[in-house]
Amino acid sequence: MSSSWFQDTEPSWWHRWACRVLKAGPVPRHVAFIMDGNRRYARKNGLPSVLDGHSKGFDRLAKTLEWCRDLGVNEVTVYAFSIENFKRKEEEVDGLMDLAKRKFQELLDDKETVAKHGVRFRFLGDISRLPADLQHLLAQITLFTRDFDRAFINVCLAYTAQDEMTRAVKAVTMGVEKGLIDAEDISESLISKCLDTRYSPDPDLLVRTSGEARMSDFMLWQSSNCCLHFDNVLWPDYSFYNLSLAVLHYQRHFAAIQDLRNQLRQATEDDTCDQTRVAKFLEWFEQSKRAELERLAASPAVN
């Protein structure tokens, strides 16, 4: 069975040449995408439903993941579904959930290909807001791929940055209430280690398509010192050319971004907390997250 997630097509000579040129400069390790424009693409092209636009958007995601792999980008984060998207028409929300179930079931059914590519999948957001059968699928995929480390794909579902930060603060607050840490142990570093993105470096490059120049509550904590690139193209029309422009934009600003990151790193260093208490709290935090994953993976998928 050929997985729609992994498109191992033979690259053209010019694609190989362009990759060699781009890889001569600094290549972002972690790229985040706000995949905007699926609905406008559907209307623009006269498709029967906006869901057809979302389906085209997934096809473009799979292709973009292949291009990122060709360039040596080993981590990609995509904004697939915002908490705000639940406010859309019921037909569209249900259709998006069904699309997600089909695509993630395909992924789980093709474990051999996933293992061959060594890709670890992580799902960011308040997964409890999703249908139970989808939660079950995501937990299974997370656990199956947890030891893979050749590449990383983070899919944001039922996500907003404000919600992510709120959940992290609640976890820290619970740690104080349980006596695992003291109030003086709370720091920017500790909160970062309680975010959904705690296993990932901050994105080096964040791309938004469709001509919108706003963040839409996406990775606000993590993107304070990354390179932003806004592109007018609708997401289903995204091409290797568009990705190349984004990487070139990153390369032009690479030195300034590195200087900023070094300054911020020095400014946020904190050694005033009790490392033993913090380590104990983080161990409890990780164990609770793992237990929840295992519960979801083992539970029958009943909505």
C-alpha cells in the first residue's frame, strides 16, 4: 500500500540543482506552516465543496513534506485546525474531522513506510476537543512513532497559542498545589517545558500562505525570534518555487536572527530555581501525559 503521506517521486534535474544551491547556505532545521487558502482555492476553481479545497490542501502538504526532506529540513509543524475553526459550519467541521480520520488511518495502516522514513509524529493542541475515534488514532500514531528520530512532523489540531500557554500555566499551577515545585521555581524555561512543543526547537522559519500577514494565534510563544515569510499563493497552489523563496528569505536574515537568539538566550538564563524540585515536577508532568496517551490508545474509539 502506498501512503499518501510519503511521496517518493523522482526529482527533476532542475529540482536537484535548486536543492544543491539552497543547501550551500543555511537551511532552516524547523519550518512551520500556516496552510491558509483552501476554501478560497475551492471557490476560485469552482469545486463542488470547500471540503474539496481541504483535500487538495492535504495533497499539497504531502508534497511540501517531500520538498522539505529534499532540502534537509528535518522538522515541520503545520497548523491544521484551530480551535476557532470549530465555529465554522457543522458540515465543514464534520468533513474536516472525517478527512483527518481517513488520512491518519492511512498512516497507521502503513507502519512499514512510516518506519522506513523514521518519522516521529506529534500532535499539538487540546486533543480532548476532537472526536473520540480521532483521539484514539492520534494516540496510537504518537506511541508507534515515539522512538523515530530521522524527521519530525508536528500537526496542530484543536490548537491556538493562547490555549497552549493557558494549559502550560495550569500544569505549573497544579505542580505548586501538589507541592512538587515552589512559586519561585516558575520561570520562562519551566513554562516552555510544559508547552505542546516542549520536544522541539523553536521554528527557524514560519510561512503563511494566501496573502494574509497575521499569525492567527499560532506558535506565538515559539516564534518571537524566528523568520516570518508571508506568501500570496493559496495553499493548494504552493510550489517548490514558493518554498525556495521562503528559504532564500530566511538565508538573507539568518545572521540577524542568530544574533537576536543569542541575546535572548543570555537574557533568559535562570539558575535561581531548585533543579531537583523542577526535575521531579517535570517527571510527574511527563508521566501524566504518557498515561493519558496510553489510555487513549487502548480505549475503544467511541464518540
